[in-house]
Amino acid sequence: MQRESFVAVQKNGDGDITAFKTSSGRVLQYEQALHEVRGGNIEGVNVFKGKDGDFYIRGDADGDPTNNLDQLPMF
């Protein structure tokens, strides 16, 4: 089974990502996306624990800022 990737995002008024669209067209709310990333179903991203103790999704470090999650198109 080929893993999906994130192709677009939704953001709230503060600019925080609240949802993701996957390469297969699924729309995942942030908590759903965390579950999918942890399960290894989404490529190019990982989960990390922030200083506040919450878990967040970030793009895999590859040195290319143009493919950061904040740079994905809005949907």
C-alpha cells in the first residue's frame, strides 16, 4: 500500500494548521492527522512533542523550506 502525503492545509485565524488534505483527497482534522502520521500512513512528516507537552506534526527535515507544511496551498 502506497502511503499518502499532505497536499494542502486549512488554517485558523491565527495561522495555525487545523486540517490537512491528503494526496488521495481525504480531509483530516489535526487530531486525525496525528493518528495517521503516528500509524505510518503519511509520508514526509513526523510527530514531535513540543515544550508545552502537546504533540505536533512537522515535515521531515530535508533542507528545503519550500515544502514545509506552512507552505502548502490552502483548501
